Amino acid sequence: MLVICNGGGLTRVPDNLHDTVEDLSFSRNALAALTTDMFRRWRQLKVLTLNDNQIRDIKPFAFRGLGHLKEISIQFSFAGLENVNQINLCKNRIATIHPYVFAGSRNIGMILLQENPLIKIKARAFSGLRTAQFLYLPSWVKVIESDAFYDLEGVGLLRLHSLDLHALRPYTFRGLRNVTQISIQESDLGVFRDLAFEGLQNVGELRILNNKVDMLESLEVREESNVDAVIVRGNHFLQVSREKSFRIHANIRSVVAENYVPCSCQLWWVLDSPLALEMPLFSRHNFCVSPYSLHGKAITSVDLDNLDRCPAPQELQLPSGQDTSRGALTSPVPDYLSALCVSLLLLPLLPDW
């Protein structure tokens, strides 16, 4: 049985609903609180939709007794929360976090999102949060939009583990301020775009550990970001596409060790980076990911005297209105040159993001 009670300005779920309701939609109302055992009498519920309410208080065990519940949606409902210090959304079916979901909320200390099939985090998804000490995202997130953490402030730990990204986009962390630790760990980051950390401010420690990067444009942390420590360890950078690819400024310490980089001509772009030039032991403590004959060996084992330099990377000027977040691009060529171009140049195919 489907029951729809949308847009009526109701402050509570009507008591006269039949006990056999399986799908209840109670959106765009004025539901101020979710109380203990609030839905227990409707034990057959499989789908519960509470989008766009004015929820300000969630009591313990609000959903107790709903053993058949398969899907719950509470979008646009956490803005303005005042008395909730922990939001546990684990083991649900949350696929997208929309903008401003938590805007205006106070006193939220922890947000748990593990074990959700979360695919996309949209821009400004956490905008307005001020006191969340722990923000744990689930594994296998595929898209984190630019400005996803904009106007998120005062986080103790932002945990980004086991991501499966097409790309870590420019300005992903812009507007994120006053964070004790950011941990990006054990993830497939796809293309690590330039300016990913642009606009980040006041961070105690940035940890980038044991990730796979299909292509690195640049890993840059600016002095203006005011980051005390940056630790880049155990990552595999399969390709490097730009000169001076490592540019890291930390107030107290930078640790860049046990990483794997291509030891082809691209190695020069790594070694000419300001970071590598400032670290005398950089080549001893980092290793080759390719070619196969050098895999796992320290960079110091590479014969630099006989290592050719790559041609300077060329930037393509995009036509007005072209999406700049889509990685490798190709210019139109006349038909009669197509076969020749294919035979002379094999371009890496980057996934669309």
C-alpha cells in the first residue's frame, strides 16, 4: 500500500494510517522531530521518504521496529539541526549528497556515512557545518565535485578512504578551513588534477597514503594554504603529464617517501620539481613504477646521463564554453590527416568525468 502525504504542512504523521502501509511519502511538511519508535506501528514499511522537512531533533531508535525497510530518504532535512550531536547514516542506500544538506546545523560532532552506495558528492554538500569533529565518507565514491567541501569548517578528521574516482578535480577542497587532519588513503584517484588543493586553508596535517594515481598533473600545496605537515607516502603515480609536478609547501614538515613514479623521460619533470630539488634524499627514498626493468628500484639507480627529456607538454586552448574538467582533449583535424595521426601518435584514453 502506498500513502502520500506531501506538502500539507503536517507536523506529525497521521495516526489513522493503515498498519499495512509499505511505502510512505511524507515530504515537504513541517516535521520538527523524529521521536523514539515513531514509525514502529507500521512494521511493513519498505520505503520511507521524509525529504524537505524541518527536522531539528532526532531521538535514539527513531526507526526501531522497521525490519522490512529497504529504502529511506531524508534529503534536505538536516539543515538547521540544533540538538543533534551525531548523525549515523551508515548502512543505508544514500547515493548522492546534495548541496546545503547540513547548512545552518549546530553542535553536530560526528557524521557517519559508511556502508552506503554513495556515488557522488556535489558542490557545497557540507556547506555550513562548523563543529563536526569527524566526517567519515563511505568507500567507492566515484565523483567528488569541485567545491564539495566549500564552507566546511572546524573538522577534526576528514576521512577519504577507498575512493574510486575518475579524477580528483581542481578546487575539490576549496573553502575547507580549520581542519586538524585530512586523510586520503588507499584509493584509486584516477587523474590527479592541477589545483586540487587550491583554496584549502589552515590544516594541521594532510596525509596522502597508498593511493593509485593514473595520471598526475600536479600535486601542489601552496604556502597560503597554511598547512603544517604534508605526508605523501606509498603512492603509485603511473604517469606524470606536467613539468614540476610536485610543489609542496608545509609550515613544519614535508614527508615524501616510498612513492613510485615513472622513470621514463617523465622522471625529469619529477626531479625538476621544487620539492625534489629541496630534498637531497628524494631519489633515494622514492622508486620507479616503470619501465618494467626498473620497477621497484630506487630512482638513484636510473642513468640520468642517458635519460632523454620529454617534449614540453602543450596546453590546448579550449573553445568558449568547453568543459575544462574533462582531461585530455584533442583538436579537430582534417579527415585526410586522421589515419596519419593515429599511426604516429597513440594518445592515452582518459575516462570521462
